[in-house]
Amino acid sequence: MESTKTEGFTKTPGWLDWTAGPSKPRFKLPPGAVDAHCHVFGPGAQFPYAPERKYTPCDASKDQLFALRDHLGFDKNVIVQATCHGTDNRALVDALLHAKGKARGVATVSRDVTDAELHAMHAAGVRATRFNFVKRLADFTPRDVLLEIANRIAPLGWHVVVYFEAQDLPELYGFFTALPTTVVVDHMGRPDVTQPVDGPQFGLFLKMMREHGNVWSKVSCPERLSVNGPRALKGEQKAYQDVVPFARHLVETFPDRVLWGTDWPHPNLKDHMPDDGLLVDYIPQIATTADLQRRLLVDNPTRLYWNT
């Protein structure tokens, strides 16, 4: 699982490459476990990055992802289209077609996508589209265009994945709750973990999940949310303690609407690059029983991605 440089492209300065030699997790994943949030990047020589991208990653191929899957002990992957590829889903679809049924996908599509293209992606294993509202990563798309796309993909049984930052939820709340599909929120809506779990910011997110049963959450990316930074890695299984209360609360309150993923290859990180083995060892901190672990890692992603 060696890291590669991006052939033909200049990687964004200051952003780290993924860890080439992750540790073997101490936590044994349950049979059928799904890494429900990960990416493939390029390789750029085969699948060029989008001209309108906000960043250029290092290459992270399907073969490297599948090797990591096996090393960590996962059975399947959900591969999410990243903004560096824009609406060109060829790298994603190629990975799905080579996964032998062990991967599903989250695409990014524009309003001019054809029905034939949607059906071809569905046949390859795509089960959702992603709307990115993080301003530093994606350009603004009008809400009416996104709603049009959501209505287009709903008959296929797809859902919508949304990525946003916590301070933007008040503005986006009405749009999210009006979507005609299941809505999966990336990384708990990126809460400020220096604020209390029962404070107003995270409270609004909890309200959305409590009052809208079609809203799910990924309890992923503690390495992005923790304010402890690299120091947290020294604790191994006790890493990212400041994020644990938020993720554990979601897992215990909404056990049938939570997902977990590595976020490999962890794009856009500058301060530290996580060890994916230690990220797996974080799971028992937020899902503290075998039942919760099975729901989080097996039952929920299987129901959402393989039963449609």
C-alpha cells in the first residue's frame, strides 16, 4: 500500500499524503463490516482531475483502497466521489466495476445528467449523489438545481449525501428537511467539539435527526474534528477523546441511522495524517457494545447500500 505522487498534476502544497503502512487494528471488525466513507483519486494519468477543482490530491487508486480494506478487516466499501473529480465519475465507476460486488458508490451529478447515465451508474453500484456545501471545497449550486437532481435520483432508490459545516446548518436546515430522499450527513455535520454536546449548535443537528426520520449521520472523521491534533494519536485506542461524546451520543440515540468510514485517503489534511489502523481502534469508543458495532458497521450500511 505504497503512497504515490500525482502523475501529471501538482499536488496542493502543504497537504499530506496518506499513510503508506497503517497498523493492524486491535479491534476485530464484525463479519460483513463496511467502510462506508472512502475515496479513490485518479490515478491522474488515467482519470484526470477536474479543471474546476479546489485542490489536487495525491493519487489513491482502487487497488490501494482494496488492499487497505483487506488489511483493516473490512468486507466492503462505500466509495464517495470527491470534489477533485467534479462530476466526472469515471474513477468511481471503474472502482465499482472492479470491486466484485464489494463496493457501492456515491456519485456527483449535474442537472444535465441523462437518464441513461443514471441507470448506467446504478448498474455499476452507485446508490446516492452528494451535495457539497463546504465553501472552500465546492462552488455554490442553486438550491432549485439540487432539488431537481434529488427528484431525478429518487425513483432509483438513491439517497442524498450532504457535506456541510456546523455553522451553516441554520441556513441549510429547511432545504435538507425538504429533500424527497433519505439524507445522509457526512461527519456529523462537522461540529465544533469545543462546544458541549447538549449545546445549541449540536442541538440543532440532533433536532434534525430526531424530528426527521429520513436523516442519517456518518460518525466518521474524528481526525478532522479533534482539536487535539497529532497529540491524540499517542493514545492509540484512546485517541480523539474530544470527539467521542458527539459520536457516541449519535450511535446510542439513533443506532439504526448511523454509519462509519475511514475517509481514506484523508484529503486536505495539513497537520497530521491518521493511521487507519488506529482509526478502526477508535470505533469501540463510540459503539461500546457488540450490538451497536454490528448495527453501525454491518446492518445499517448493508440496508442502505445493498438492499436497493
